Amino acid sequence: MSTIRDVSKQAGLSIATVSRALSTPEKVSPESLKRVQAAIEKLQYRPNMLSQKFRYNSANSIVVLVPNIANLFFSTVISGIENVAQKRGFNVLLGDTRDSMQREQEFVHLVETRQADGLIQLRPYKANNSLLPKAHVTAVNASGCENTPYPTVRIDNVAAAQEVMRYLISLGHKRIGMISGLKDNPHAIDRMRGYKAALAEAGIEFDPALVTEGDFTLWSGLNASGHFSRMPTPPTALFCMNDEMAIGAIKGLKSKGFRVPEDISVTGFDDLEFAKYSDPALTTIAQPAGKIGEKAAELLFQLLDGTHEGSTEFVLPYEFVIRQSTGPAPQQQN
Amino acid sequence: MSTIRDVSKQAGLSIATVSRALSTPEKVSPESLKRVQAAIEKLQYRPNMLSQKFRYNSANSIVVLVPNIANLFFSTVISGIENVAQKRGFNVLLGDTRDSMQREQEFVHLVETRQADGLIQLRPYKANNSLLPKAHVTAVNASGCENTPYPTVRIDNVAAAQEVMRYLISLGHKRIGMISGLKDNPHAIDRMRGYKAALAEAGIEFDPALVTEGDFTLWSGLNASGHFSRMPTPPTALFCMNDEMAIGAIKGLKSKGFRVPEDISVTGFDDLEFAKYSDPALTTIAQPAGKIGEKAAELLFQLLDGTHEGSTEFVLPYEFVIRQSTGPAPQQQN
DNA sequence: CTGTTAGCGCATTCAC
DNA sequence: GTGAATGCGCTAACAG
């Protein structure tokens, strides 16, 4: 591997001139420029970015902490982050944490040790969980939730859940089951609030028996659906906290002889590509996953540049998409 | 940000001793060690890895080139790569190329400029497309295909496709349609060979009218299914080159009044998590996506270490998973 | 066991 | 427009 020194020798010029030829060619005479270029070509010289990073004390990379990369919602957010990082000439370091705090800590360490300049966290933070502030690490939480002290980009989960519930209620549903995420998941907490708010609004009493816990996977949705199908009077609608669980639940319900939506309506959350192709196609909340990623990255760069002003909380619009998995409440159930 | 020099001053020791305390504590007296630790604690010192990387001329990272990160197959492979990179203390740089050669080139550049030590390509290479060899870049192709000059980890696509086809033929199917990937996609080429081989074996003539081209997306599968449903005598089975297209096709066929598998059998390829939850559940080839990633990473590290011996082509076993989307050919069609 | 010294590759002074 | 000299933070070789 040739260095800038080799190039300078080959060109018969000083290191400084070669360096200038690379960064500010207008400050170098055409003649020298040509010789430098020839030398570079001949030696197949490539500047050692490791050295540049060291000198500038800037890694030109950001790390993205993701609980599980093989999750379509997250990977779409990452796509958005990549988009703007690419434009800024930044690399994206992938931190697949698998919900392990230890792994997460290791990736935060990358920023502390300057291997990355900043961090985007895709996992929603719990209020008490303050991994970041003890280190001076520039960070943004994408897909964040309310009441966190971190700069955050999110949608209004409470309102979105409430909107879905209002729609179900408007279709005549009164017994509406829910497949929640883990109880301490901040998204689960927010969406639960929307669920309860809509019930209260409609004068329907909250029934804990209608709530069952999943973990946002297909399997947990399938599993949870069993709880409902075994009830003497099953709910007529099921509000699922994400699309995977909704699709899993539909699978389970159908196998038990339920028709969706004739016997039971099912709603999701996220609007994965697969939601359209589910049978029946899923009524769901479309989160602007790509946009969330882009906005989070933009915010992070502003923070890094010190050019950010104003609020550090961005609430992006969601969209309620009505498809075929929801219908009027069956008459006999009233 | 404090440096090792600050720590040495604070501890009243030389820089070298501090450095040793960090890397080889057994070579430092307990007394000094304690003072170093105290100084580090007080100053909140963190070693600057940028400097270490520079000195060792090793970035301790690998880049993964992926055509589309929001694709479940790829993200599962990446998960596998992450697994072994993590163990080796390497970072994974994400290169979402979006099928753009320019973007791909930029990521290869990361290796040329030492920002990464090696590269794993998830896109299958065409025989003529030699992006890598002109640069001296250590690389492995995961999900590769036959006859490439690069170290590669793959499954036997020809045999897998042939096995699926044999199964369909054994069920009595004679008119078997295919939803292919883009014609010049190496995977498409290999799987097509398997398709044709099975037909030839069974004495069934190849009919180009039964082949339609998709691009591995859900939508293209849905779209392609229209081609078949409009035929005067549609095929009784459909071999799709991946699960997404199969799921899209099933959606399309059902909407046209076809029953799967009673009227038409459908098979996929990959065995995404969603394949189980499709209705009907998909008969498909299970690629060991995670394993492919792990093996590719292991191979890359061996190459980087110079400890690799023997073949640079690994063919991993696949599994043929029979679910409910396939059944006997309908009688009336014979 | 500890300290002094040199140098990794590059960009940037400051002279000329 | 150009070159010589300096230093970024760290480790390794050497000397004590």
C-alpha cells in the first residue's frame, strides 16, 4: 500500500504539495497537478482514511442501535437513516443489540471511543432507563415515545391507537380485545393509553380479560389469538399493537374457524409491506418508517454540527389505512 | 476529552506506563495500576480508538453490501454476520446499495481507503461483473452462485429448484408455471436450470409461455399472477423464485377466484418467517440465511488473517419444507 | 517495573 | 506555488 510519501517521491514533489493537490487542487500549479495525478495512477495510491480520521478526530460515522435487524419496520427506518447519512458522507455502523443491554453498552462505547460520532437509538426508551446521559454521547431516539429526555422522532402513538379504536367502535364493536406488546414497552404503554381513552370516550368499561400480552412477533400473535378463541364469548374485534402480531392472530383465528372480519375484526400497527398482502388485507396504522429514519438522522447531524435550534422532539404524521380485515360488528353479538 | 497524556500527568506516571496499564496490566506494579485507574476515573478518560486504528492500520470493521436492507432474507443473513463479527470485536458497516453500482463502488472504496478491512457482498455476482478484483480488496460473496471467481457461500440453487419441481411433478402437475426473477439475475438463472432439468427428467416439454418475470418483490408476484390467471388453461402449479413473489401471487390468484392449492399449487423459495403465516402456509425451500451469514463472516476473517486453507466455496444444505400451498393436480386438468 | 524516544499518514502551519 | 517542520494519540522498542 503506497502512502502519500511514495507519491511525493514518485512525482518529485513534497508531501505538502501532494496533499494540496488532493484537497485544494486550485492552489497547485497545473504542471504539479499533472505529475501528482500521474504518480497516483502509477502507484494506485489511495489516501488512508484511518489517518485522516485520526487527524480530524472524527470518525465520519454514526451508529444505529436496533433491537433486531430482521424486523421490517426497523430495517425500513435504517434505510431512511442510510439515505441522509450517505448524502453527508457518513457511514452507518450497525448495532444489532438483540435486546441485550450489554451489547447495547458496547455500541455506545463506540461513540465514547470516537469510533463513531453519534448514535441513533431505535429502541424506545423507558423513562427510568438512562443509558446515554452518563456518557457524553450525541444521540437521537427514533421511534421514541413521550416524556423522554432525549431528542426524539416519533409518531403520536396514543392518538393513533385511539383512532383505530374509535373506528372499531364506530363499526359497532363493544368487546374489543387487545394483543399488547410487553407491558413495560413504552410503545405498548402509549398504545394502551389510546386504547383505554377510546373506550372511556365511548362509555365502554375496560376489561383486563380482553388484554393479552405478546412480544411483537408473528408467533406471539398466533399464540395470543388462542386466548381469545377459547373464550366463551370472544371479542368481536382485536386491536393488535403491530402488524406481525395481527397477521399471526389472523392465522390463528382462521385455523379455529373464525372468519375475519365477519366474525372478528383485526387491526395492526406499522403498515409493513406484508400488511397489504395478508388475507384479508390488514387495516392498520401506517408509520412513516423511512421518514422517521431520515428525520432522526437529520436531527443527529444538526446536533453534531451544533446548528440545531428549537425543539428536539418531532412528532411525524401517521396514516390510518382501512383495508379488509375490519368490518361491522356481527349482529348476534350485540 | 482527555488523552492518555492527561492521565499520565494526573497519575504522575509516564504515558507508556499508562498505556501498559491499559493493555498489559500484569506488567505494571499494583501501586501504579491503582494510580492510573484513579486518574482514569477522575478524568473520565476513554482511549481514542481512532488513534489505535491508525497506528495498527486496521479499522476492525467489515462492510456488508446489501441490495436492500428492508428485505427479510438479507437482514437475516446480516444478523448471522453480526454474530461472528461481534465475537471477533469487529464492527459491521452497512452498505445499502439499492442496486446502484455507484453506491456499491463507494462502499468498496471504504475498504480501499482502509476504513474497513474486508467486505461481504450479498448480491449474487454475474459472471462478467468484476467489481472487486481490480481493487485489492478482501471479499466474500454470501448467497453467491456457481462459477464465480470469488470466495463464496451459497446453497445449491439448481438442486433446490429441481427438488421443488420434482415434488410438484410427483403430485401429478404437468403444466407448471414459473415466476422468475430478472432474467440476468444469477439466482434466477440457476433456479431456472433446476426448473428445466426437472421438466426434462419427467419428459415434459419446456413452454416459455409458462414463464413470467418478476423482481423478487411482493408486488411483482401479484402482478405476475395476473398473467397466469388470464390464460385459457392456466397452469396447475406455480413455482416462484422467492417467498415474497409467492405470497403476492397467492394474493392475486385468490382475488381471481382460484383456490390454493385445490386449483393451483404455489411454491416459494427462502422460507421467510412470513411463509409459515401465509394462507395457505407456503411450501418452500428453507435457506439457512443466518448460517450463510455466519459462514461468510468466518470465511472472510480467515482470509483476512491469512489462515484460510482449502476451498473457498461453501455449499450449505437447504431444506425443502412442505406446507399447505401445494396439493395434487386437479383431475379435470389432466 | 518504568521512562524516553520514535513513528504510524496526513494536513497544516510558516517560511521561502 | 512550494517545501520543511510539527503534531494529532497511541504503542512498541529500547535503555535504564
